[in-house]
Amino acid sequence: MGFLGKLAALPKLSGAVAGRGGGAWRRPGRASAGVPLPLPARATAVPRSPPGGRAASSSRALGEYEEVFRSCLAEPEKVWGEVAEQIQWYKPWVRTLERGSLGSASWFLGGELNICYNAVDRHVENGRGDQIAIIYDSPVTNTKDRITYKELLDQVSKLADVMIKHGVKKGDRVVIYMPMIPQTVYCMLACARIGAIHSLIFGGFASKELSVRIDHAKPKLIVTASFGVEPKRKVEYISLLEAALARVQSKPDKVLVYQRPNLGHVPLTKGRDLDWEEELAKAQCSKCVSVPSDHPLYILYTSGTTGLPKGKPVGTPDAGAYFRVLAEHEVAAFFTSPTAIRAIRQQDPEATLGKQYSLKRFRMMFVAGEHCDVDTLEWSKRVFKVPVLDHWWQTESGSAITASCIGLGNSTTPPPGQAGKPVPGYNVMILDENKKPVKAKTLGNIVVKLPLPPGAFSGLWENAETFQKLYFQKFPGYYDTMDAGYMDEDGYLYVLSRADDVINVAGHRISAGAIEECILFHPAVADCAVVGQEDPLKGHVPYALCVLKQGVKTQESKILKELVERVRTNIGPVAAFQKGMFVTQLPKTRSGKIPRSALSALVSGKPYKITPTIEDASVFKHIEESLKKN
């Protein structure tokens, strides 16, 4: 099909909600009246930080990480069994882990639970119904909303009832084609509540790509919105969906449409379409459905920058929007992407738009989605005046593979360029092409020794054969992340690029990410992409496409010479970096990734394919014309 549907079936353990129920749990032998089992008193809840204070975990001993990490490797069944007791179950499991052939592993066999109950209901039942669950703040529509757990439960349980009334049952798929609004969260939780499997497709995808996903998932119901709003345009979701449905073989029974306020009303198709507000007005509150631990939670389509999409970052109308949100909502911790930070820096190099805001409650910034170069990281530290921590995960993992586990005593000032240490449960190793471990600081293939921990994906949707071949065949006994990088002597991981982004220069494996890191340290460069250009002598050589900061007056030829010297000094002559070009913009996917395969073909004078996730496809034409002039 040209892409893979990654099935992330979160087993019984859902780390995002574990241990935050507001009390201790007991676990009697049997469930009664469909109520989730409470758990043992020893499985106490994680204490909340005092108002305005820092997390209590910051005082933990530095050795605690090593102890927990080693325990997860030595006794995974014992450790994860104890952790899983911090959430509530309808039926206790009879076996914690069953190892299958190659990469398969099943966790918590025989157990039954409901993710929505653990994420929402139990907080209301424990007296936290009036606590804010979601803060919605949209700079592009100037809309703000604060939703309590009680309000969230009401919306989710009624939406679940709507789905049930229109034939959605346990195991059915629901495609969610929505903007980033609270109703999207309601949909995901409602699906989990009744055991339906949701496939979230971020808005704005062209009809062809949308139709492929619909045909693959075969949804009983599609949920969409009338419009989406981006900084420079209004996205007509209904028009895109109609064009997609005209292509598909597996048409849904119903389409539930949320009419966004103040954006105009779209007509509905009689007999097929349902109006969100009308349906919820007559809905009752539906209870949670018990599902097995290995029941699929969602299907998420993904691939690298050579394929189809992962997601889409939030656009901001000005570089000060982040600072306003942090100050206004007294944000303590913030997750964002390096691309977003570089965009802010390009528009506002000294962050003058943020100086009017007080960030007194702000404690920590986390970056992910792509490798964060050191220069961007250091700029963020200087501007936001908090620790900025990179971490690394994949769609397949469902959560971080490496991170700075500050709750376990990891440092908040790790070495520049790293992506943290392996999260307990992930035995990360670096292997060469002969499947042998490499020395510290040696570039190689990043793999994870099996089994994968609870929460990781358990297969590809309706594609078991590819699941085995793609992830577990090249390095038997390991999960192949298909990323390249190295580890230092202290166990920090440095993720440099996808394994296929390593440029083979006359037999030497050179990381494109390492060269980009050098280039981004130049004070005139705002962003860059390094790809392999075909060369008759060396096979391939690095070619850099650079975006300059606003107001740079230095001649481009002079800057290029400085970049060449910088790479030669930091990486060495072996990199053979001598070529580059300056452009006004880089093509990137909606999730901030650089489409390296397409750019490599472009700079090599070969035909190239523009992936449908590219934010602005016209950038390719601009680069192509600039190459002709050079």
C-alpha cells in the first residue's frame, strides 16, 4: 500500500494515567457489578506537587534510575506487574508476560480493563471532577476554554452513546478526521470507552491519501468537522472528505459532523450525515466496556520522510504566542518540536516578543519529534531560562524510548546533543551491520533488545508478515528502530538520523544530522538540511540547503566557505563537505521532518516524489530553479 498502519495496542498498563487516581487501591479476587477492581494498598498513588512548588521527585537519589532500569531488565514480569496494579482492572490478569516468536510479546494475559475509565471516570469518582482536565487555547481563532474532568466525562460518555446508537461496537473502527480541538479528544476517549478502535487522521490531508487510510481501516463511522483553521487559510474538511469517500471501496455507515461555530454552516448529506450537537442533545451517558489487555486501542499510520504522515504541528500567527500561552496558563512543563523553536527564532532572534510575559511557574521544556541540534537547544535554555531536555520515541513505541527521567534522579543538565538515557523497560543497544555491539561514541544502528515493554505496538494492522520482516528480521532478538546514532560512556543516546539518512562517502558512513549540527552553530544560519548528492568519484557527498536568519548581510559565498571549514574542523575531511546552497525555506512535513529522499534526488538531478505531508510543495520548485541557476 505504500505505507504501514502501525497498531499500537496499549496493554493494561497506561503510563499516562498510572498512579494518579488520588488514593491507594485494593485488588480483591473478583470484580463485582462491572466495577473496575481496586488494587492493593501498597500500590499508592503518585503524590502531586504542592501549588507553585517543584516536583517532589527532584530530591530522589541519583542512583534510583540505575536501580529501576536494572530491575526492569532482570525481572520485567515482577516490575511491570507491580506498576500495573496502580490502575484499575475489571478482571485481573493471570500471566504478566508471554514471549512469542520473533518480536511478539503479550502482556497481562487474561486481564480486562478500560483506558477511558482510568483516564477520566476514576478521577471524577475520587473527588477531582471540578479539576481542569483540558485547557484549549487557539491563537488562530482566539478561542479559549477550560474543561473539567466532570465536563469531559459528560461529553465523552454521551458521545459514546451516540456511537453505540449508530451501530459502533467493540472492535469496530472509527476514523477521526478532525482539527486540533477538544472534540477530537472526546472522540478518542469515547472510542476507548466502548472498545472501538480509532484511527486519528490529522486534518488537511488531500483526498487521495485520506481515501487510502479509510479503505485500509474500513471504519463503521467517520467523525469530522466542518472546517479547520490555520494561520493563513481555512481548511474545508467536508469537501476533502467527500472527495475521499468518492474513491473508497469501504464506505462508512455514518459520518458525524461537528459544525464549528462562527465559521459557516456546511450542508449535511441526508441519510448518512449526523449533526454533532443534535445527536449529543438526545444522548444518554454510556458506561465503559471491559476489553482484554491486548485489545487494540488505536491505529496510527506512519513512516519516515520517504512515505506518508505522522502528524501536524500547531501553527502560530506570531512568535510571541508560545510565551503568552506559557504565562497565561501558568504552564509548568511544555512539550514542543525543534522546528517550532527554530521558526520562533528565525522571526524573533532575541525573543523580544516574549519579554513582556512572566514565566515564573515555568519549570521544564521538553523537545521531541526530531533531533534537536545543540545550537537550538542552547538558545532555548537562554531564552526560557529552564532546563531544555530532548528525548526520543517513535510511533511504534507509544511513549519515550530514551529521556531524562527526572523523577528517577536523572540530571536536568545532561550533555549537549543527547536524547536522554533508556527509559526503564527499553534495553537500547548500538549494533554494527554485522550485528555486533560497537564501542562507545561509535555510530551504528539503534536497536532495542526484546521484549518491548508494555505500551509498545504489538503488530501492524492486518499485516503480520511485514511486521516480522520490517522490525525483527535484520537483527534477530532485537527491535530495529531504523534510526542511527551512538551512546557515550555514561549511557546517553545520541540519535543522529534515520539509518537510511547516513551518507556513504567513499565507504565512510557520515551522519547527515551531525553535519547539520555543525552548520546550525553558525550565527547566520536559521535552519538547514543536509542530503547526499550523487558523485562519480565518492558515490555520494553531502550537500547542504541552508536558510539564513533575517537581516543577515554577509555574502553567501563567504558564509558557505565558513560552513565548509566548520564541518572540516568538527567532523573531519572525511565528510567531504564542500557544496551547498542558500534557500528561503526548507520543505518539511507537517510533523517537522525533512524529506531527505526527495531532496537527495532533487540535488542529484533525478526525478523525485513529493510526499502528501509536505506543508508547502512549492518549495521544491523554488529549490529546483535555484539549482539550475547555480
